[in-house]
Amino acid sequence: MKASFLLLCFCVFQASLYGQQLETVYPDNFSGDVSDIQMHDSGVGYATLECGYLLRTSDGGQNWESLSLPISQQGIFPSVYFLDETDPSKVIYYSIREMLYTEDGFATTIDITPDIGGLINAFVQLDNGRWLISGTHVLYSDDQGQSWTQSATSEAGGRGLLYHQGVVYAGSGGIYRSTNGGESFTKVLDDDINPRKIIGRENVLYAMTLDKSLYESTDNGLNWQQVSTQNFNGLPNGLSFYDANTIMTNTVNTLTYSTDGGRNWEVQFIFIDGFINTVSVQNDGQILIGSTGSQIYNSEGLFDIFFQRNGYGEDFNCVASNENQVMAVGELGALAYSSDGGENWTYNIVDDANLSRVTYIGEEAFVANEWGQVLHVRPDLSFEVVLETGVNVEDIVYSKADGLAYVVAGNTIYKSTDKGQNWFEHHTFPSPPSRLKADFAGNLFVLVDGKVWSAFNASNDFEIYTEGPSGITNVIDFLVLRFSTIYLLTPFDVYLSTDEGASFIEATAPYNGKRLHELSQDRVLCLGTNGEDADLFVADKGTLDFDFTISTCAALARDAFWDEPTETFWVCGKGREIQRANLENTTTSAQFELADTRLQVYPNPTADFLQKREESHTISHWAIYDMSGRLIKEERAVQLHVGDLASGIYIVRIDGQFTSQIVKL
């Protein structure tokens, strides 16, 4: 028997959890992955990045500028589509949850997100002006996105959408063909395949599937055959025509091409400072590549040299601060430094090796490189080697309680008693430690193979403090708070003990958890890359109720640092990006105040879904919270499916307003 919801009363949610956005302080423009590049014959072009950011060129891709769009979602897998062959100012922007239309080159935009729920994967415009999108289903609009109608063939959808010679093609569990503008489809390839890209030139079409199978049609899509490929290794989304006789795709570091209809493939290695995310081929043979760090490269042809036109190749690996002094280090010797709390920055390539760690020992900064060296950073940003370990340095830690410093490298912990100028071996473990923490009294805690070791009063007499949960070895960070409270973080779970490690309870961590930090006011912060974004989650000490607090578009955050004196949290990551947030007023307490009012969601009880009481087919932003204020479920839809929730009392929020208290029976 399915459980049901019962609506009890109106509820106003009052929380002192102030949602914020991390502020990008370096570089000046947002730096992220380029997911798509589209060029107009006029020389205007756009490269799309996550979170509503775009790069625009007006000279055929030689120079680019940054701009942002007013989107409410995260802008995952965004693309653009030019609507007019003669006017580059009329453009569609779409991501998997949102669509915008502009007639003035994004100076202003109109939200045309379909009222019918589902994902948006692709867009095309037909010769008669009709617009089509595919995703969960195929939808079409004859009034420039003011209203949308679902195709009569509900199973057609997916990512592969093509308009070619008056015919629409879509793919989901096969290939579908429509001759009436998408109003209905006929299945022309019945194989259980999922085409990711369909391309066409004259009467020849190709489709590539998620498993990298290639299909061909030579009669304008009526009949399809699988192609037997040799030496093929490419990404399905990258399939395109280079010229009349050549099809191509890409991997993260190659362009792969075939001149015989996909039977045999050749590889062209591409040397750029990042991974190839997208490839765009122009009518004149020019190739544009989009990569990480907002990088865009171009070449005159398939076999020509690629030149960088925009972006940053170096990723930051670590960030640290000492009040107003902030430093981030990364690949290829990249270093950024600010002496005024992130308002102004100095950037330089300061070493021949990748830099992995940075820490302030007192007032001085120390970094580690890939050669196992620890270097003192002088005021002029030059380096002095102070320790040679010969192995990878995992951590550099400064204990403010007693002024001692520690380096974790290989199986050994090194110690300095003079603020990092001289070092000696302190202790050697049977396995390499990965993290070291010094508490308020100078006691040391070290993470080794999922176990936490301890040594009190800065001694080298280490012993196992807690074994941790049985069978858990992939611990990436930990906290020991006032001895009794212990947190262990894995990529997908967080464990808590309040009895000095004798027992643990488990909860799902923010996706791909990165770091745990102890905050002021008895709070704990977790950094996780929740889907496409890096998010900060805060919990009261001794609980696992990690509430979403701050979101950022630093999609692959590498490291984070909490500066207690300034109550500032720093995050660094790919594309040479540094972001900050002030958490001074952020808490996680939640209070609920009941009041009588008209019920706003129905039906009640229900076994499957909730929807707004007023008659509306518009998409709403739904969120379900438990009574502690913890977000349980979030979705953008007309109706919210609730059949998968456990029994209990929940709070409903619709479009940012808390509306109803509900009970799952």
C-alpha cells in the first residue's frame, strides 16, 4: 500500500539560514567550462558556460567578452541557437531547465521556459518559423515560445534532435522521423538505442549513440544501418561534418575523423591547457574548441595549429588566508595573492612545478610543489626551499595554540618549532597519512587509512583514537571537536560520533564532499560539489543536519579554507577561480509558526503527487523540508511527486514561499 500525504495547516517558515552566493573575486570574469560554441555568418558568436554566463565574440572568435544572463536555475549543459541567418541579435539560450529568447543580443531577454515539465536537451527552428525542443518529450511552439504543445508521439525525445531537408529527427530508444513539423513521429530505427547526436548532409545522415555506436542512412532517414567502425574512439555529442567527405568527433585531447563514412578513423592529437569539451566547425573550415577555464582555441583547419583566444589553463589546487592576506596556488606554478581581503590580486607563474598546498604559518606563507619541496614565499613572491621530502606533500598545518607547524609527506610527519624555517622528522606511520588537524590546545589528530590517530600536547606518541565505522576506508576529511565529537567525510556520506568514536551514525553527505571545517558558534561546514555546483552546507555541532547555505558555480572546487578572525570562507578551483563568502550571520536554526489560512496544495491525502490549488499549468519550484529545516527534495515541475518520501511531517515551499505543513502517512 502506498503512503499518502495529509495537509494539516498553513505554516510560515522562519529560518535564520541566510542563503547567499559565493562571490567570485578572482579573476574579474567568471571562469568555467565552455560547453558549447555557436557562430553566426556575421562573425558574432557565443560560447556558453554554466550558471548563465556567456562569452561573446564579434570578430569571428579572435576576441571574447563575458556577459551573464538572468537565469534562476544552475544553467547546466547550456547552448545557444541563432534564429536569423541575417540578424545575429535574435538568439535562443537554453539549458536543461530553462529557455530565454532575445531579439537584441541579450541586452534584454524573455523567459520562454515551457510550462510542460521535463528536461530541455536540444532546440531547432523549422523553415516555417516553428520552434521545437526535445528532452523528456518533443514540444513545439508556433508563437515564439509563448505556448508549447507536446508531440502526439510521447516516446520521442532525448538529445538527438535534427531538422534536415524539411524533416525532423529525434531519438530516444530508437530514431524517430516526422514530416509534419514534430506533431507526430514515425519510428524508423527500432533498435533500443539512445542517439546523442544526429547530423545530416544532403541525403546522408549519421547518428551516434551513448555507447558510441554509429548508424547511417543514405535515403534521407528512411532506413538505417549500423556502421562497422575501425579504430574509433570519440564522444557522441561531438559528432559533426567537417566537410562534404569528412565526419569528425573528439575525445578530451584529440580530434577523430573519418573520410569513408565512419568505417575507418584517424586521430589528431590536440595540445591545449585543458580538456576538450566542445568542438565547433565553421563554414570556412575554421575549428573552435571550448575547454576548461573559459578557454577557447581556434585553428584555420583540422590539421593546423590551435591558438588560445580566451581563458585560463591553470587550475588552483589550494587556498589559504591570514585575515586580509589571501593566497591560492595551482598547476604550472600558478600563484595569486591579495593583501586586502580579495579586493585586488597579483598573479604570477612562480615555479616550474605544480603547486599543491599553501598555508600561512604565522604571518608567512608556505607552499608545497609536486617535487615534495616545501617553500617559504617571500614578500616579493619569490621562493626559498625550506624542506626537501622527496615525496608528495599532503598537508601543511599551523597550530596557533603553540606556534608549531607540521608537514605531512609520504609516511612521515615533519615538525617545525621556528615558524617553518627549520624542519625535522616528528613521526613515521605504517601508511601514508592524508590529513592532519591541530585542535585548540595543540593536540594532533591524523587521518590514516580511515582511522584517526592522536598525539596530545604536540608529542610524537601517536596512538589510534578511533577506528571509525567498520569497512570505511575512503575517508577524505575529518574533524575532532572537544574530543568527544568526531566527523568523518567520504565522497558520498558523512559519519558522526558523539562518544569519542565508540559508535557512529551515518547520513548522506553533499555530493562529492570535499572538506569539513569547524566554524564559530558551534557549527560545522561541509563543502561539496552538489551536481554541477559547489555548495556549502552548515550543521550544528553534534548533528548531521547539513543545510544548504551558499551556492557557487565553481563546479569543480578543489579546496576551501575557513578564516576564523574574518568569518570568511574561501573556495578555489578550476579555471584559476577564487570565490569567497562571509558567514558571520549564517546559522542553521529553524522555527515554524502555525497560522490558519486557506490550503494551497492538493490533493490530500495523495499517494503520488501534490499540485497548487489554483488551476495552473505553469512550472513551479517545489521544495520539501523536514521539521528541522533540512531540505529533503527539490524539483521544478507542474506537479511534485511525493510517493518516494518516507512517512513523517514535512514543510512545502512553492516558488520561494513556504505554504503548507503536510504529513506523509
